[in-house]
Amino acid sequence: MIAVLATLFIYSMTVGLWNIKTKNMETKTVSDRMISLVVLNDMHTNFLAKAIDGISDKDAHNRLNTKANHVAWLTGSLVQQRYEMAKHIGPDSNADSQLSADELFKNNKGIQDDIIYPPLAEFKKDFDKATPALRNALINVSDEKLDQKFEMMPGMQMTYYELMSFRIYREASIIGQIALWRRLLVYDALKYD
């Protein structure tokens, strides 16, 4: 039985990844380093929508009597991060616009106890606004910009390429956490089809 489930999982991942790969085979990035990040970005775009699908707003705030970040905070944090990534490297992103929950997440603000975060549907709308700008920025960012260093925090410098790589990794981590919350809250598992 486990072998059958593993085979089905691998097949569904292969089909899903093939569709994404086929889409990205036509994508040309300004920097050769960015094609893999574009592929991962596209995968995360698909997976986040599936990860939050059907989760009630009540359950999205349920921490199951732990200190763990709940689904609402995780989703909002990912959306804010995606918006910020586009602002960092995208010359045509609207730096003056804000997401609906900007005050709750700006400057990498952690989860706040006793705060009711916006509904997942609101985060999804903001995600849908930020995603095309980020994808365009990932495709069009130059090697010169990617190699540019900035101060992440006092005493810590990194390049924009390192920042983009870390943030793409963080998106995968957040989606994995939401997938775990789905099971802990007795929802169906995340589907990769």
C-alpha cells in the first residue's frame, strides 16, 4: 500500500512539475542564474493556493495550544515577503502601493498574540497582485543588480541574489508548514496535481 501511495505521489509531482517545466522552457531570463528561481516561484504560486484552499478563517488562527505560527500569519508573511521581493529587484513594481495587511507584517514583524489576522481570501487577493510583479522582476533582474550588496542588518551584508535565493527557500518552508497544519487541523492533505 505504501509503495502504491509513493508511486502516486511521485507521478502527481512529475505531472505537475512537467507542466511547470514546459511553461518555463519558453521563459527567458536576463540572468541565467534566475531560471531555477522562476521555476520554484511558479511552483510556490500553485502550491500556496492549494495549501490554503478550504481552510476556514477560524482554523487559520488555531495554534492548537502551542506557540507555533498559525496558517493566517504564515500566509500573510509569505504574501508580504513576495511583495517585498518584487520591490527589492523590480524596477517597474509600484513601491508606493501597500498590501492590505502591511502594518501587521512590515519589517519582518513576527506573530502577534490576540490579533485577528485578515481572512485567507484577502491574503490570496494580495498574493495574486504581488505574484505577476515578482515573476516579472525575477525574469528581468540583471546580474549587476543580483551581485549588488546591501546591509541586511547591522554587520551583515548579502547580495540580492543571496536574498532572492533565501526568500524562495523560505516560501517552500512556509508552504510546508501550512501543509502540515492542514493535516493537524484534519483537512485533506495538500494536493500536488
